[in-house]
Amino acid sequence: MLASHLSAETIVRSVEIRGNHALSERELLGAIILKPSFAFSASQLHNDLDRILDLYYQNGYYLVSALVDSLGYSADSSSVGVWIHVEEGEQAHVGTIRLEGNTAYTVDEVLGECDTRPGRVFQPSVLERDVDNVIHRYERNGYPFAKVTITGMTSRSDSTGMLLDIDIQIDEGMLVRVNEIRVEGNKDTRASVVVRETRLRPGEPYDEDKIRTIPERLARLNIFANVGEPELYVNAKGGGLLLKVQEGATNTFDGVVGYVPGGGGEGGFLTGLVNVGMRNLFGTGRKMNVHWQREDRLSQELSFRYLEPWVADLPINLSGSFYQRQQDTTYVNRTVELKTDLLPTENLSFGAFYNHGVVIPSTTLATAVVSNSSTITVGLEVQYNSRNDLVSPTGGVLYRSDYSVGRKKIFGTAASSVPSISVQKISLDFEWYVGLFARQIFVPGLHGRELQSGQVEISDLYRFGGANTLRGYRENQFLGSRIVWSNVEYRFLLARRSFFFGFFDTGYYLQPGDDAKSVPSNQGLKYGYGAGVRVETSLGNIGVSFALGEGDSFSQGKIHFGLINEF
């Protein structure tokens, strides 16, 4: 009937709504599709009337009606004005809520999960959310088969107006306890390692929230290529979970080569770094890492670290490490550390550590640059790591901080009247991975280190600068007893572990003076910027970045190549 007036080019001239009071015309017009300048469609107009009714239903108006009041066509039917009339009727409130079938929880406990309450305006969307909340409560507490059904709604009127009485039927299902966990797909990794990382105790009631996080928890071990969703089954023993995993490469080779342009008549030189990591020794989750780094022809670092996880089947890790730095021809710094970590949750850990370091000055120098010394410190650490992937996170936070205190003893130093000196160290690391848009990740980071001591030597200072700290500068170019640096990256994901990025880094260092040697204090604020790409290939994860430091020309940029090869 409406279509008989239309020409081929009938355009909506205006849309007006009359009779509305509870909802504004702006709200109602925002809910419909037909707008001025749109092509008129009779079927779309009828759909828009349904949209108006639905908006009223969501606000508790169940006696509402919405009709086309009139259509005003132009003389040539090229345009049409639409007038809609609304009769809102009475707003419905919640009357009585009747529950049946609940035995595990009382009526008050069930209704405590609901925002639909007697006397409140009835809103279907809120009731739907309440049903989900009640089901979720059952699923969190051992009832994975629970069902909640709205079996009826009856309207009535009293002195306050229209009321809706709601009948709810609850089918709780059986109480399920997880008495066993089966693992499939593991070839090298022991099933007991997978089971312990689920953090489920035998006989524990089924908890949907815990079960849902198991794949992410196992994936963060970085030893599985794929982890399937846990499958619940019930047998004569009770409830059980089936975990299907696909093992991935658990060993890592990380190699970096950098080239530093020459200057002042000297040629450029290569720098190098090698990390070899084993994350699943003997299929037990034990970890070992070997690190070697060469900054120039005379200076290099070597370190070794081993971690024993879940000692005595408790969430406690023990680790030990050795570190040695050969600083050109002036001294050797060696450090041994023992550490224990308590893991109350999969994201949070608390650590305590013992550190013993020695500095051995070179015997080939007429005057030693540093003292022959030994430093012992003990400290505490807290770490929170919610990143969803260790290689290329797309969400989560990494936070770590520690504090240590100890004494430094100096041997054979007649110039020193103090046999030992107090030492305090503080460190902080924070990284945040934020997904802003589709396949785009914003990564801000903040890091800091501070050393407080009555006598600070060059061997005590922190080193930073280079590919892993302040890009655009040489590796370990800056020294300081207090250093702070920030990294800001914007990543564009090309694949799961491939992305290109732009970055801007800043760094501050404070190097204290030495009055005895007439060395003044020194401090500086630097920045670096550039771009890079990391691509996952059959050879491994290859990264290339180009960085410029403060005041650098294009020809003075630093190029870093990296390879993370899993085998």
C-alpha cells in the first residue's frame, strides 16, 4: 500500500516521532535506519518500527505501540516525509521472582548474582546477563552442566503499576570434581610437567575460570607449538580433563651482530652476542641459558644460568648463575648468584637471592684502575608477568623490581681506611603491551637501576646503551650508578610472531665523581629513534633495526641484526 505512491527516486525528506515521553526523539531516531536523504523503503520502515518497539522493551515498556501516522509525499513523489506515532503505555517493574531446582545455593545466594530485583524496572538485557551470572557461579564451583531457564513471566497490576512475576528453573546437573588429567600429544615433555602447570589439585571442584586459562598458562611455558582447549569428561572415577598439546622447539639460539661505524681515523668494528637457551631439559621443564657478548676487541661477557622448577612438587623454583666480564685490560668482574622463587599464581612470583661478586684488577697495569674487592649482597624480588606470549606479546604486563643490601670488602688498599663499605641496589622494569587497533600493538617500557655506596668504582657501575636498552648508541656505551631508560614501540603485526615497528628511546645516566682521583661527576640525557622489522622464517625469528642517536646523521646510524632460532 505504501509502495503505490513511490517513484524510482523517492528520498526521505524528514522523519518525525510523536507521542513519546519516556524516551527522547533523539534516542528513537538514533535506533532506526531510515534517515533524511536516504532512499525510502517500506520494508525498512516496518523494520524501524520493530527497532523502536525493541528499544522500549529494553526499558520496561511492554504495552507500547508504534505506527506510521502519515507519509507526506511531494507532488512528483521524489521525496517523502515520515511521521511515526508512539503510544508508550505503562512501564513494567519486577514483581515476584520464583526459583525452582536450586539445592546447592539458597535463593538469596542465587539472587545475589542478579541485578534483576523486585521493584526495579524490568529490562530483558539485564535478566539475560543475570542468567549468565548464575550459570557462571555454578560453573566456577563444580557444576559445569548447570542450566538456567526462564520458564514464565506473568503480568499483573497493583497500586504501584504493572508488575512482571518471573519463574526461573535451575537444573544444577551433577557436582564434578577433577580427579584425573590426561595429556595427549606430548613426546618429550613428561605428563607430570603439564599437569603441575595446570595448578589443579586432585579432587578439586571443576572451576570454569581456572580451566579456561589452562591453554594460555601452558603456552607461556614456551615449549608447546599449540595447546587445545581442555575437554571435560566423566567416568567411573568422576570428572577428568583431556589436554591435547603439540610440542614445539624448546631450544633457542639468539645471535646478534652489530656494526659500529668508525670515526677519528679509526675503522669500524663488529659487535656480537650469542644466547643459547634450553627451556625443557629432559622433558622436565628445567631451564639452562648460556650467554656470550663481545663489545669490542678487548671486552666481553660470559654468563651461565640454570633453573630447577617446582622443587619437591611445590611452586618453588631454585636457580643459580655465574657471570664474568672482562673489561679490556683493566679488570675482571665475576659474580655468582643463588636464588629461590615462590610462585603463588601463574603470573606472580616472589624471590630471594644471594649474590657474591669479586673484582680482580689487572696485574699488567702499573696503577690499578679498580680495587681488588669482594661484595656480598642479599635481596628480595617481586615479579608480575601477564604477557600472553614470550616472543611477541599482544597483551599483558611485565613488572619486576628488586632491592638488595650488603657489604663490599676492599683488599690490599692502603689508601682506604674503611675495611668494608655498605652497598644498596634497587632495580625496576616495566613493560605494557596494549592492543590499540586491529593488528597494532603499543609497547611502552620503563627501566631503572640505582646503586648507593660509600665508595663507587667503575667496576660497580651499571652499563647500558645498545640494542636491548638505548638504541642508537654502542653496546654498553654509558656508565652510571643511577640509570633510567624508556622504550616506546608501535608495532604492526604481519603474522603471529612477525611485525615491523617504529621506536623512540630515552635514557639518563649519572656517574658519580671521585674526589680522591679528581674525577668530576658526569650525567647525561640521551635519546634514540628508528625503525625495525622482526620476521618469523624457517631459519628462525630474524630481526633487523636501524637506529639513530642524538645528533646522528644517517650515515652514523647503528644497524643491528638478530636471529632467534628454535631447535
